[in-house]
Amino acid sequence: MSKNSKDTAGLTLAERIEGSLNGFFGRNKKTLIVVAIIVIVGLATLGIVLSVSQNNLQEQFNEIDQLEASYVELQAMGSDNEAYQETYDELVASLTDLAGKSSKYPSQKAEYLLGMIAFQDEAYQKAIDSFLSVYSNADGSYLGSLALANAAAAAEELGNDSLALEYYTKIIDEFGFTAAESPKALFGQARLQEKSGNTELAKATFQQLADQFPTSEFAKLAINRVALL
């Protein structure tokens, strides 16, 4: 065995690995430096993108807060006010712009307010479209159940009781009894069931409402309906 072979055999595994790595780094030094620069630049770019995205989202939260305040002011103003139409047009334009920016909460809230405005204007189908858009993007948040309840009310205004019943039922099926709109949804179900002639089912739904939400304002109405059916 040669001297070199003996020396190699005498090296530990860690020393042999270290020697191999040193040789690799030596042969590919320029390439590794370029790769390192690309990684650093990529991470820096990602950080900038995330920072810009976060700033944009915060701006949208600030914007929807201002627009919601403008919406409240518009309701208090009254349509006979000289500045009403101009304020109305500016608000709708700003809400429409924000609603189209993303699927995040500020955009959802903007779409919801557009639905409320359409409902007040008696443009019920337009209101339903806005409310369903909110529901589709709400991902289980409170805006989803709230939008469905308003969509049901708009459907009733259009005389489409079957569609309204579908929306009320969807609230219970998807959100259970945890949503703030659940008592209203049960009451809506029962009313429409009674209206369609399904008295026994309506009575059962009224009773379910009274049992599940005994302190709700709808419970008293439900108990009265059960007594009359």
C-alpha cells in the first residue's frame, strides 16, 4: 500500500467529507456566489412584496372604515338633501372600486354595502347578486351568514319565496345555531313553510326556534304562532 493510500485510510469519515466539500466549493466558487446572490435578491424581493401587500391591505381597511362612515352619513342625510345625489354617486363609485380589488375583508364589506344600497333602492336582484358575492368569498365569517339573511329578504321582496327559503335554510345548514342571524333564519323558514301550507313543519320550526333561542325577540313571536297553528 502506498503512502498516499495509508494517509487516506487514516482519515476519519468527517475529514474525508470535509475534504470533498472543500474541493467542491473550490471548483464551483463563482457559481455558488452567483446562486447566493440570486437567493439573497429573491428573499429581499419577497420581503418587499409582502411588505407592500400588507401596507395595501392596511390602506384598504382604513378606506372601508371611511366608506362605512360615509354610508352612515348618507342614511342620515336623506334623499331630499341637495348634496345627497353627489354623495351617493361618490360613495357607490368608491365602494365599487374597493370591491373589485381583492377578496379580503375590506372588499367583501364594500360589496356588502353595495348590496345594502341596492336593497334600499329596491333593486332587489342587484342586491342579491352583491350579497351572494359576499357569501361566496366570506369563508365562514360572520359576513357570510349576514349576507345570506339579506339575500333571503331581497328574494322575498321579489316574491321568490322558494329562493328565500333556500337562503334561510342555508344559514342553518352551514352556520348552525352560532350565527347571529340563526333565530331570524329559523323564523323566516317557519313563516315561509306556513305560507306554503306546510303547517306541521312550520309549527315544528317555530317550536325549534322557541326552544333553541328562548331569549330571542323571535322566540316570543314563534310561541304565539305555535299557539295559533
